[in-house]
Amino acid sequence: MLAASSRRFQTLAVSGPDELVFGRAPMPVRCGLGLEIGAGRVYPEVNFTLPPIAISEATWDEVVAHYSEIAGGVIRRASALAVPGLALEFEHLPAMTERPQWGAEITRLLRSRLEELHESSGIPCALRVTPVDLRDQGKPPWLRSGPAAERVFESMAACLDAGADILSIESVGGKEVHDQALLYGDLRGIVLALAVLAPRDMQWLWTEMAALCARRGHAVPGGDSACGFANTAMQLAHQRMLPEVLAAVVRAMSAARSLVAFECGAVGPSKDCAYEGPVLKAIAGCPISMEGKSATCAHFSPVGNIAAAMCDLWSNEAVQNIRLLSGSAPEAYTELLAYDCRLMNTAAERGGALTLRDWLTASDEWSSPQAAVLSPEAAVRIAQAILASAEDPYRRIVAAGRAAVDIIAGGLRDGRLSLSPQEQKWLARLERELERLPADAEELIVETEAEYGHLYDRASYGIEAPS
């Protein structure tokens, strides 16, 4: 087990785009009950949640029954299809982190079902547990102390003791600024959140999480997700509430943010909703979980196929435990994922992995600027830009944004990408604003104090109060 560490990535983990392919990662991760991720095969990672139900003492037995039914259906389908390996992700609902014993109880239940599967069939498997980051409850949020932070860590420890194999989180540091900046399309506020606040919080949080996993001895620190940042942008763009090019630039910048977890001890697999995963794989060599067309039960996206091009786990986001004609929805999505993984693994076994990867990429790449920044070539370009910017998170994230603009502009110039006049205006605006950003984080903090300073607690980010 790796102890908490401070790593600095100075060179790419891959020699070029051709080494970014599904099922293979330069640094495979072995965890759980014999599951080795990134060593040549893609495995389904099934994610599930409850149907609409209030979670309380009065309904808790019903909640547990739902998770028992979910586990039974998923394992039954995985066994029937003879999957070569299986990962489950238990994403807490808020009440399950608020009351750590509840999250631990479900963790213990799911882990016991995986043990039964492994013992009866030999199928390697692992359980990822993702507590809710409750630390944004106050205004401004207190991230490093207080009851909310204490409950998050208590929940993590309880779930690790209950059998979690992979620990992840969708951290919220910087989100209090990012939400407002995103709604106004204010790039300076977005950069303040992603490049100044979030990395400082993640460095503190993931150092603690990696140390927690090391003390427990059996679990790996998986990875974070910019879900609350880049996926929010993606969904707002889908609803035409902000430009797609802005969502694409936020996605690229979020990769440098999520990289901080790996600098502080995370080893992967990254989170499925971290669409920035290909850039992380290029830099850290970590296996990545991804979702795309398989996640339509939870949300729509413009990256349904390209998201699978470089995955090591293939996930469905979160599907409610409801009945379909075939069976339960989690059981049905297990089959969907299993067949997708079977296709990718067959392609790899017969020497066609790069061909299938390229088809998955080409089918989406130039249909949207958000897809254009997720191709193997784009992932390497963004990764190179990040590493060329020394070790300063601020400069790295700005460089990632500039690389994304260059990729999109290049596709527009050569006719591969079509953008509306309004989107083209936004692209030009983003290019100008990225060039006009201050040289360092400290200057940006001062420049944005009047507009955003009241939204965040400086002590939570280790930032000194203004003199």
C-alpha cells in the first residue's frame, strides 16, 4: 500500500497518443478481490442508486432492502454473462455520509455479496465507495474543520473498515465561486475557482485521504472528479444556458485540477464522471473509469462513444433501482456494460484495439467542441501543455485552457468542426481572456477580491487575509 506522498509529474506516462487505448494503463492498479485494472482488459463498473424515497430511520430497512436487491441483480447478471471482472461503485446519498454508520452498513452488504461472487465463480471484483463531500454546507464553506468535514472523514474511515476497496470523492473546494462564475460566463472567476482554490483544497484533502487509506492498509485511494465543475458546465451547455466552447475549455482546465489528487497519493482508477480521465492517464499513467452512452440513465452528453476510447473501467453513472420489462434497471445496465466491455476486450485480443479506439473517437470527435478535447491526440496536447507549465497549478490550468482553445480553433479552421457564429464569438473571447489573465495566482486573488472574496473562506484554502 502506498503511503501518502507528494509526487510531481514532469514527463508524460505515455510516449504518444497510440499508447492511450482502452484496457491498458502504464500504471495498472490491483485491488479488491484480485481485480487488476489497466492490465489489458476493460471491466464494467456498475453504479446504482435508489428510486425516489426519503431516507430516515423509518425507511432505513427499505433502503437496505433496495441495495440488497440491487447487489443480487447485478451479481446474477454478471455471473450469467461470465464477465472477466466486476467493479461496483457505491455513491453515497447525503444522509449516508451524514450518518457514517449507514454508509458503512451498505458498504458491508455490498462487499459481502462481492465476496460470495468471487468465492463461487472466481470472478475478480472490487468495491469503490464515494462518500458525499458535505463540506460546502455553510456560506462561506469551512473546508478544513468543523462538523461537516469531521463527518466526511468519519464516513470514509467507517466505509474502509467495512470493506471498501477503492476510496473516491467528488470534492467541492472552489465550487462556491465556480457556480456563480459559470452562470455569468466569467472566465476570471472560473479560473479563480479551478486554478487557485480547488487545487489548494485538493492538496489538503487528498493528502489526508491517501494517508487514511495507507493506515487501513487494504484500500487504494482512487481519484477525484471535477463533476461539480466540468459536468455542470456540460449540462448547462446541453440546456443552451452557456456556450459549448466554454464547457470544453472548463473540461480541459479541470484535468489539471484533478491531477492534484494523483500528486498527493491517488493511484486510480479515476472516477467515471471525471471525463478529464484521458489527460490524467496520459500524465499519471493511472487507469481510468469512464462513462458515455452508457450513462443516459443519468444524463445526456455529446461524448457517448469517445468516452470509451481510453477507458479501463466502463461505467453507467447512476441508475435507479426501478423495474424494466427485462428486470431491474441496475441488472439491465450490468448487461449493457458487460457487452460493451466484451467488444472492447475482443478487439484487444484480436489486435484491433487501436482500430476500435479510432472508430469510437472519430464518431464523436468533431461533432462537438466538448468531444474535440477528449481525443487521444487532444489528451496528449493538453497533458503536454500542463507539464510544460512547471509545477504551478495556476499556470498549468491556464495552459490547459489555452491548449483547448487551440484544438477547437484548429478544427474550425480546417473545416472539421462546425460552430455557430455565437460559439465562434465566444471562442475568440475565451482566447482573449486567457491571454489577459494575471501572471500568477496571487494577483488574480487581489483582482477578484471585490467580486468573489465574500464567497469563500480564505483559511479553508490556506490563503492569508488581505493586509
